[in-house]
Amino acid sequence: MHLKIVHTTGYEYGEPVTASYNEARLTAQTQPSQFVTQVRLDVTPKPWAYSYRDHWGSQVTSFEVQEAHSSLNVVATTVVHTNPPYPFVDALSWSDLARVSDEYAEYLMVLERARPPADLLKLLQPIRETAPTPTAAVREVCALIHREVEYVPGSTHVHAHAADAWDQRKGVCQDIAHLAIGCLRSLGIPTRYVSGYLHPNREPEVDKTVEGESHAWIEWWDGGWRGFDPTNETVPGERYVVVATGRNYDDVRPLAGVYTGGGAESHMYVTVEITRLP
């Protein structure tokens, strides 16, 4: 599928900002599931900027504006060809995973952001005892979370922990991904957080622009990184576009930074437009 994504983030400040320093992780990556043909990042006011790949392999654009400004506008435009999903296969056994635990130790640490609560951990024990392979365990864990946690937009905030969503049995894709990550790492399966986009229509119309939003899912190590979307309980396919990966949301924030001035009030707005191209 051929997709164009325009992701706009803007800030309106109550008083002029004298300087701002930012990092943007808004550039999609070419990988087996997708081939990026065009990327562009436009920032107003015009900044000083440079790009690099971070420790997790994500493309980062660091930029700063050192002149007075009352607004900041960041527009990321991406054109990408996406591929059908890979079939679900059992590549590694539990003993195979144990042999790579040192190499993927960073994706096995259960950080506080994704730590499963005690009652959820109890539900994982039978899965670890009965699942014949790590892949089977991934499917069972994601099915459990999908059954128990309802996707409810606005039910949590961006700084919420996985346990918050589990306790109230509702959350957004970020929370559901964090829950899956914490559970799978607790079982000894290296797992990482994926941020990107999902076309909202199952059969996208060509040349029709629709309102979209950022989305989050997971990948686990099975001799290669394999994706699964626990929010929708499906394997990511042609409607998915990967932008960044990391241990959790904190590693992949689309736009983060600091500024001086601006007063007590500021307003942020975000829009995502997705178009299927011919």
C-alpha cells in the first residue's frame, strides 16, 4: 500500500518564547515491513537543526530556535510503501531465547512505566507453564489484555503507567502496549515499544485523505523483530507505518523539548492526515 502521512504539531504561547530546544522522532524508517520514499520535516520559525539515529535506531531531528517567537509549527511529511504482514511462525524456542537474554537485556528490563500489577502477574504463570513457544505465549498474553482492557480514548494521560490502565480496565493504545511489554518481559521475552501510524479504514480509498492519529503496538524478538498490535489483536499489516522503537513511550516521544519564556499559558494542537496514494 502506498501511503502519505502529514503530521502537524503546533504550539501557541501566551507570551513570546525567547528560545526553544527540541527533539523530533517523526521520520519513518525503511525496514522489511515498509520502504520510505519521501520524508520532510518543516519547522517554523526556521531553526538550526541536525539529525542522528539514537541508541534504539530511531531517526531523530534535534533543532533549536534562538529568536523570539510566539508560535512553533512542526510538519512531518512521509510517503511510504507498506508490505503485507509476515506470517506468524515459531522461530525460537524458550531455550533459544534464554541464550540471547544478555544481548537483548535492555528489552527484558521491566521498567516502572510498564510493570504489571501483582494480580496480572498471577495470570501470566499458567501461560508460561503451558505455552509451547514464546510466540504462543505472545498470542495468549495479548489476547488476555485485549479481553480485559477496553480501548477508551481519553481514559488515561500521556504519563500513565500500565498498572493504571489495568486497574481501571481501560486505556489507550499506549497503555495497552505498555501492559503487553511488561507482561512479555516478565516471561523472559525481549519486547519493544513501537510508535507510528495506522490508517483507520480497513479498506482505504485511493486519494481520499482521512483524519488519523499516532498509534502504538509492540514487537518481540523471535530471531527477528515480529510485530503485534494488542489494542486491535492483530498482526500489523499494510495500514501500519513504523516511525520509532524503544523500551517504552518515553524513548519514542514524537516531539519533546524545553523553552524559555512563553508565560503561564500555552496551547498545543496535533493533527494527522493519512492518504492512500495510487
